[in-house]
Amino acid sequence: MNPLDGVVEIRRRQHVPDLDNGYV
């Protein structure tokens, strides 16, 4: 499991547009 996976999951739960557009 990549460390970024956990970060992205948390960011997505917080509904951060920057992360959604950049990582997803």
C-alpha cells in the first residue's frame, strides 16, 4: 500500500478540489 493512497483517501473524504483534480 502506497503512503499516498492514505493521503488521497483522507483528502477525498475532506472533499478537497485540488487533490481531486490533481490525483483523480
